[in-house]
Amino acid sequence: MSLIEVCHKVAFLIFRNKFETLSPEEEKEFSIWLEKEENKNLLERFEREKIFHFFLYKRLSSKSAWNKFNKKYPIQNQYWKTKIAIAASFMILGSSLAYFYFTNQALSKKEVRVVASGKAILSLNDGTEVAFGNHIDTLISDLNVKAKVSNNFIAYDKVKKKSADDKLSYNTLQSLAGGGFGLQLIDGSQIILNTKSKLKYPVRFSSKTREIWLEEGEIFCDVAKDRKRPFMVHLSDGVTVKVLGTSFNIKSYKEEDTIETFLVEGEVELVERNGEESRVVLKPMDVGRFVKGDNNLYVDRLNNHNDIAWMDNKFVYDNERLEEVLNGIARWYDVSFEYKNKRIKNMLFTLDISRAYDLEIMLESIEEVGGVKFSKNGAVISVSNK
């Protein structure tokens, strides 16, 4: 019996144990499985966490889920049939358990390798480049402003005196694949860069405004309040986010069709200056989207914080297109995905998992759960239907 068949069988026993009474034979089989301490831990973790729940496009209806299950394990009891039909995604249970087997095996052999956490390059105003790795402590100085680099974070000393506009000195911080980096600006505002992001900022702000430029990628901003000097984040395509003091997330990757701003706290204004100028004001839990090509701003209301899950080093997607999910994975692991057909891109997935796992474990798990197949050739990965 293969690993996947074992997982489906065990998942069947777990599910039956929750919704019906196990037969004497099943109870004995389940008890034998639970005799191993590693299986007890696996069951506890499986019930506690919701690491992988992939729901395939709209094809995974309650009827199709039941048909798949009943073909493997014929059940006559109508009550049991009803429970399975309501579950709709039971077949995913076994594959999810397989995922836990994969990750538990990896954990038992070695510690989970954090793929990366703090990789970045800082370009100073004079062209000097400083490379940072994990947990490097150092001091840098530019325009007589000192900064300490420690634990994947650059903190500039606060300076009360404001510089004249003609003496501004700009640095550029670029986070590399598989890592992020933090930054405290001279006014106390804190910015966290997600993987493969590039931010240009002045070492000192001017006396009138505080302006930074997100040239590529995604950042989370916690802006220090200063009503006399508005804080502005300039993006591509003529979009600017203007704030006085607030917390928000901006995503602006070149390969994606939208630029998104998610407001956590406070109030921000989005300004688009291509063609006729347009403006929208965001309230907490609003996400403002600028669609590249049609030059329009849209506002949607969210009921979760999935857009900033990366701050907790997690991939979290809720009923998102596969292409969107794999875009995030591609940036983190520095790979690219090729799709055998366009329809695969539109499969809908739900995902909640740490970014600390190796790429191979991630891909194997998605294959077992999601009904897709990956073929890896170096840094290029082909995606096809199973």
C-alpha cells in the first residue's frame, strides 16, 4: 500500500471516528496506528492546524467528492453518505494527512530549514553597495547620519534638524529572493520589505514632505505622525499613496496586473495622475487597487488580514487563482512557473502555510492535494493537470 493510500485510509478512520462509531475491526486498526508516539503527535497536529486546504476550482462539488470517495471506500449507510456529501472536500483530507507525513518526516530527520530571512543590498548615495546576510551587525553612515544594522533591520538615528531640499541624499534598499528586510527611517517610520522588493528613500527628509519610492515589490509601512510633513509613497504608473500617520501595506510587482494598497489603521489617499487625476480615500480594512492598463482606481472591503500574512512569514490565500498563489511562491524561492494551458491558472486555491518549508516539500504537497503536477528543470517549473 502506497503512502497516499495509507493516508487516505487513516483519514477515513479519523473522519469516521468523528462522525460515526468505528466498527470493532476499524477501532482495532485505529488503535494500532495510534500506538506509535509519532502518529499521536501527527494526529494532534493535524487536528490543530489547517496547513493545507486546497479546493479545486468549481469541479469539487459535494457530488463529485462523494463519487470519488465512494469509489475507494463503498459505504451503504445513508447517514454516513450525508456526512461525506456535506464535507464535499473529504478526499482532500487524506492528501492533507500525506502533507503532514511529508513535513513530519522532514522534521524528524533535520530541523526545518528557514529558506532565508534577511538578505538585502543597500546602495548608498555615492554608489557604494553594502550586502547584508542573516544576523549581521554593522554600522553605516551617510550624510553624517548613522544607522545600525542588526537582526535584518536598519535603524537610522533620529535627527530633529531637517535638511534643506538641495542636500537630500538617497539610499536604495533591495531585498533578495527568499528574504525580507526591515528599515526605520530617520523620522521613526518603520518599513518592512517583502521578498524581491526595492525601495528608494532619503537619508534625511526635506522640511516640507517625507517621500519614498517603491520601485518594485511589497512593503508594510507604520508611519510616524507628523501633520506638517505628509508621508508619500510613490509607485509605478503614476500612483502615489499619501498619509499623515498610519499603517498600511503596498504591493507593486511588475509581473502583476494590479497595484494594491491595504489599509490596517488610519487613513490614506491614493492618487493616480495618468491622464485625468483621480483620488480615492481608504478606511481601515479597505484595499485600493490600481489596474494597470485601464488607469482606474477601485476600492474593496476585506474581512481578513491575509494581505499582510507575509509579515508572519506565511503564505495565506483564500480562494485565490493558482497563478496568484504561484507568483508568491516564485518570488520567495526565486523560481518561475510555466503553465501547460491557461485554464490551470484559474483554478481556485486556499492555502495557509509557513514560508519556512523547502520548495520540494511545498511542491510535493501541492501535487498531492491540488490536482496539479509540477516538473522541475532547474529554476523553471512546468505546471500541468494530473
